[in-house]
Amino acid sequence: MDVLVNRVGYELGGPKRFVCRCDENRGPSARFEVTDGTGRCLLEGTCRRFGASGAGPWYYVGDFSAFRQAGGDFQIRFEAGGLSAASARFGVGSSLLWRLSKPVVLQMLRSSRASHPGPGEGASGWLDRPARAGSSLRIGARVVLALALAGAKDPHDPQIRSELHWGAEWLRRELLRRPSRAGPAGEVAPAGSADPEPHMALLCGFLCAKLAEQLADIDLLRRGERVWEGHHNLGVLASPEACAAMLLTDVALHVATMEPRYLASAERHVSAIMSAIESSPGGARPCAPIALAALAEFASSLQQHPSTPAAKITLGRCLDSLVEAASREVWGFVPPPADAPSEDVPMLVAEEAWAVLSARRATAGPRHAELATNALDWLLGVNPWGRCLLVGVGMEDSGAAGVEGAIDGMLVPPPGVRRGGPGVSEPPEGGPPHIGGGAAYLAALALL
């Protein structure tokens, strides 16, 4: 029996969950205790068997959210069918994940900085994979988004401020080298481009507005307005992701300038996103994560707008659908698409947590927070291997063994093993780990 816990720790007032994986069926239920370093029982409870497979393995899910004692030397002692097992040690505390993880992720970003000198531009950007050439918009935009959210949470942190300035220079350089206008269908990558997420270019307007606010940089705000000018006249953009990226830009620019043209554009895009969600077949994931975040940004920033109540209702329905789908998964969240490349899987899981936490700002549903917490727990040890996938953080395990190119602060896929188990299938082969996972994780922590 393997008792799987979050190897970094649990938030004092948040959901707390563990999973025990058994090779043999130990009956329909089990009991557990939370113990301290001396073995003293601090809390006891029962847990249920998840599903019933004739071949196994069998999973037992336990909840100890009622445990509210801070410390760094706790264990789960699990007992079922006359056998017992103990988990790795873990901590519980207020803002524990932020305090333990943030410095490591920020140091990873600093060590991944890339130098791209050009006319009138300084060095900027980050290498997608440290010690390897190459940086991309899809990863760089995620890094800047994470830094903007982290800066809003802790505006006086010198590490965050330093990376924000670096990110501002990256944005300036990136906007100079990309075309100013999209194609007729809303694509923002050149024809034949292999860019898997062309909508990320549209997000640059939102990022410019957010960094302009935090750094008091009027030049960045003007550049964000030029991004909007190049794309707003396309009407409703082709993909839901592109529409959501533009909605984020609309809202950020309207909040920064109070100009009505940005509000009018936001109204068109929010209506299109809600219509697309309402007409979608639903399923485990009713909309893209960025659509959840965009609707939440609209509802949170424009609380008195007539469309805000409808946006909140749509967000609540989406999160309720995710809760229902997650209740059928032993890990407690909706896994990434089965065709996602293996190196992207940790980033997509962290991004799901970020989107849910963004949406929860507007819904405040009591069960919605569990979706994000369960996804983060999976990354930090409540997974089929009991490994912390965040390198350099976590008790008794680095999570990086055998992963080439991994450095502290990166989220890595587990090497050489299947992601098997209920709801999580084997990913296709992919490349080495990249910094996008750590960035997405930082974005989620900033909203936790």
C-alpha cells in the first residue's frame, strides 16, 4: 500500500486530500489517522474505496480538511483489511505553498533568462528549456502572465519586480517582431506556422496593460493599445481561445483608460464566449481554461455591468460541470487531453488550477476550490508514483530523478513511467521539460 500525499504541504484553511493505492482489494472502506512527529494521533477519520476494478489497483480516498494545526512533521497512517501503511511527512501552514515554492520558481526563471539584443532593445526573454537555444511566444506569454499575477499578490517582492522588468522588455521586443494585424479569420501566426497556440499573441495586449499598471510604464500601455487596434475590427474571432484572449485585453485596457471602445469590444466578446459555452455539447471540460479566466476577469472588473450576472451564472455552470466530471476521477480533477505532449502535461494541469481559481473569484462556490487544490496536489505528490513533480521542492523527494534538463523550480513529467490510473492515460512522446509548467504553477499559487 502506498499512501500518496502532497509532498510540499497543505494550506491551513484549505482542502486536504490523500489517496492510498493498494495492489489488493482491502474492502469497501478504511480508516486513517493524522499523526505528529511523535506518532500521536491528532485527527482520525474514514475513507472510501474509489470504484471497484477486478484487476486492481484499488484506490482509497481520504479527506482531512478538518485538520487545522500548523506544523511541518505530519503523517497519514492508513489502515485497511488488517494492514497499515504510513505516508511521507508533510507540512501544514498558512500560504505554505507560496512561501516554499515561489522563491524556487522565480530563481528558475532568472536562471533561464535569454539575451536577444537588437536595435533599440535590451536583452529580454527566457529560454523555453534552460541551456538550450530557443524561446517562444507560447511559453514567454505564460511567464509574463504568472509574473503579473504574482506581482499583484506581492507587489514589494524584489525577485518578482526584477522579473517583471525583464518581462516588460520581452514584451516590447516581441511586439516589434510580430505582425501588427491578424488574418481575416483571427489567426495571428503566419500561414503554415507550426504555432500550436496562435491566440497567445492576442494575450500580449492584456499583458502590456497589466505590466503598465504595476510598473507605471505608459509606453507599455500604448503598445497594448496598438495590439488591440490590430485585431479588434475582426469582430468575433475564429477560435474560442482567441476570443477569450481578446476579452482579457478589452477588459484590461478599459480598466486602465476607461475608454468606451474597449468596453464595447468586451461586450461583443463576452457575449460570443457565453453563447459558445451554452451551445457546446458540454462534457468533462465545457470550455477552454482561458475562457474561464476571461469571463472571470470581466465579471470581477466590471461588477456593475448588465452582462456580469449572466457571466457569473455561466462560470458557475462550467465549474459545476468540472466538479461533476472530477467526482468520477480518483485524483479529483479533470485530466488534460489524452493527446497532450508529455512535457506539456504538468503545465496544462497547473493551468487548469489557475483557470478554476480565476473563475472562483466570481462564483465563490465551496466545492470549486477543491478542483484547483486537487490538481496542485497531483503535481506535488498525490499521483500514481507518489512523486513531487516540482523540482527542488518537497520533503523526501526531489521529483527530478532521471529527467534530463530539469532544474529546480521546473515542473517535469515523471520519467519512464506511465501516467496510468483512473482518468490519467499515457501521453504521447514529447521533448525535454520546459519552464512553462513552473510559470503556470506560479500563476495558480498567486490566486490560491
